Amino acid sequence: MLKFTCCNEINLFTAPAQVQVLRAITRGFERECLRVDRAGELAKTPHPLALGAKLTHPWITTDYAEALLEFITPPSQDPAFPLTFLKDIHRYSAQQLQGEFLWAGSMPCGLGGDQDIAIADYGKTNDARFKMVYREGLGLRYGRAMQTIAGAHYNWSLPQDFWLALRQGCPSEGSLQDYVNQRYFGLIRNFLRFGWLVPYLFGASPALCRSFLQGHPSDLAELVPGTLHGPYATSLRMSDLGYQNRAQDKLNISFNSLDEYAQGLEAAIRTPDPYYAELGVRDGDHWKQLNDCLLQTESEFYAPIRPKRIGLKGERPAKALQTYGVQYIEMRLFDLNPFIDIGIAPEQSLFADVLLLMCLFRSSPPITSREQSENDENKHRVVTRGRQPDLHLLVHNSEQPLRALAHELFDDMAPIANLFDAAHGGQRYSIAMQKLRERIDHPESTPSAQVLDAIRSHGGFFNFSMAMAKIHTQSLQASALDAETQAKFKSSVQASLLAQQRQDAEPPGGFKDFVAGYYA
């Protein structure tokens, strides 16, 4: 296992004055969630008007499909705020649904064929059409069913005072932003090495509805009629059946530096792919995809963690990163927990805080192609059979027991949890880490094991997921918002509808020129 950096950076933040900079870490969640009808099938209704305009609402939008809601929390330095606000979004949204439910869990069911999955309609502007064509291209390339898989993303950013203190203790040449970029990419590389711990601890998609495969073969076993599963799987969402689509295996995106990462993405959106070219970009006036290259846009790159920067309107992500540097990171490995009404447990953000800071403090050499293959294999083993009692992972071409590796990582994270406890007061982080550590030696206590038990007791994946959807949606509907919060959401809905109207009223110009301008 790799050791911490030579500067012994943890000690830079142990003093009471220094550790307080951790209080200014900024966090936020994004949670996707399908709307389903009373029969448990994908809702065919448009995005509810009472939820606002999905193109312009800051907190309530859609992801791929018209029925795939996405809830976004504002960035906050209060560790408890994201989930509190997310709960409010769920309560408000559930109370606007007419005879529909919020599906529980990551894997969908009752989708029908691809033709039955309507992609999100964002309006009349070129920006709206661009989003819609991009989604149509995703469906063309990977199938629409894959795009309806839901998850949760954790956005995380360290404050400037932290970076100033870190650089003072562990100096480096170049600008402060150069230093920030280097260290964030070091964090990302370590997350690629150790992120397998996330699906082991929190994976909650060990089974799926047979209908999701749409007749395609798989090596999954039948749990009960209509339900397929991996006996030791943790997160089929992150397997080859889900987001980790093999169509992207030919991409060579390096996380060894910001320049290499951005150049890799630039090359991918400009390198034609023969299969995508054969599918075609346009059919007359109808656009089937934005281009015939390896990626339509940088967002199409399915990575477990990504560096992010909010750029100018219409500015490509890779260009914004190169121009302004890394602003925050987006961790994308969380499944939705079907036992929880908002899909996310409080201990998940606590764990993520500790893991991410440990990854930052730990020495992080460049990742070779050999090591990347090893990292990919480790993640594949954990998501498909992570609870297997004798499972081993690869460390420098050596097979080592998962449980021993996991305990070693928890040993390394213990002082990080103590730092967060010192910053915020109490022992919330340490207690959460101790409880999570018990899952290493007791895999039956993981969400993935509990989901399988519940599926068995309900007689199938659909029965369990639909039962949870009804329970959660009805509970959220019965939990009234206070007057101030209710008014805030209603005001945000009206503001988004007005903003959409203003945008739709503007003359759009030629869409072909708009697309060309994006890639210019």
C-alpha cells in the first residue's frame, strides 16, 4: 500500500486553529430518481409543471429521460445541509405528483422498449435542443435503458485557506491554482486506486429486473422468477451492465495531470469513430447525435470521479478546466439506497469526506496503463462479487485479501476522521467510521446483502422496489413543509418558468452554427 506524503501533511492541521479550515469544505449532492405510474411502469407524463422548468430550475431538473428526475442541492459548508435540503426537495416534489411514485433504488424496471423511453424535452432554444440531441445520441450509442439507471453524485471542494496552509507546509513551484490542480488530480488517482471501497460499503444494486436486459444474455443467476442477481454482487449499476459500458474501453483518458486529462477529452470529442459514423449524425433536418466522434461531449465520459469547473455559459468543460483550473470534484459511485426515502444515508457524506481527504494526503504517483488495468479489475471484482468471503484484489500484481486491504484503509482514515471531529466538535465522524468498518467482516450487514434479503422476502425485484416506492412517496407526501420552505419552492418554480419563457422567446439562430460554435 502507498504511504502518506513526505511532508506529513496531516500534522499541518492538527492544531486547533489550523483544523478549523476543514469547516469551510463545500459539499453538495445530486440525486437521480425515476417517476413511475401506479402500475410501476415508467411514467409517460411530461415533467410536472408544478416542479418548474427543467432547463432553468436550480434544484429540480431531469437527467436523461423525461421521467428521470434530478435533484440538486446548493453548495454548502454545513455538513448537514445537503441532506436536509435534499429531503425538502423530495417532500416538495412528491407532493406535486398526481398518482405517481418516486422509484426506489438505482436499477429500473418496467421500462418497455427503448421506443417507450422519452428523452427529456427542454424547450425551443438551441441550448435546449443541444441537450436533447446529446441525449438522443446517448440512446443511439448505448441504448436508452442504460440511461435510466439512477445514482447519487457527491460534489466536494476544499477552501482556499486549506490550500494556502497545505502549500506552506509542503511547498511547490508555480501558481496556487497550479498547486490545487496537481493535488486534486493526485486525489483523483488515489480514488481510482481505493474507490472500490465505496461500492463494497454502500452498493445497493446486487439484482435487477430481467426486463432491463431487453433479451440480451448475461451471466447473472435467477434469484426468483423475473429477478436476476449476482450472489455476491454489490453494485450492478457500476458493472458492465450499467454505466461502465465497454463501448468506452477504447478511450485513453489520463488522470496524471490536468493537461493530459483535458487533452484526452479534447481528442475524444474530435476523433471520429467508424461505428458512430455509420450510425450517422443527421437524417435530413433530424439530428441523431451531435457528432460521430468517440465522445459527443466531455460529459459522455463515464468516470467514477471527475474534476469540475463551472465555466462561462456554453463553455466546454475541458476548456473551462484548462482555463481556470479545478474548482471541485464530483464523486459518482453512490448507488441509491432503496430503504431510504431520499436514497442516501447520512454516513455516506461523512465517509466520503474522510476518504477524499485521505486520498489527497496520500502519496499519489502517476497511474501507468498496467496499474489502470489493475484498478479497473479491482472495481469489477467488487461490484460483481464484493461480498465473496475469499475475494482477493490486485496490489502491484499481487493478490491480497479484500478484507485485509479494507482494514488497512480504515486504519489510514482514522486520523482523518479525528481531524473532522476536531473541526466540527464531537465524534460524529469517528463513530460513523467505526460502524462502517464492521461491514468489512460482516458483509451480511452491507446494503447489497440487505437488498437481496428484502427481494427474496417480497418475492422479486419489482415487488420490493415498488413497495419501497409507495412507502417512501406516501411518507414524503404526508410530511408537510413549513410555510417558509413551501413559499421558497413555489417562488423558485415560478422564477424558472419565467426564465424558460424568456429564453424560448429569443430568436434561436441556426442550430448547425450553434453546434459548430460549441466545438470551435
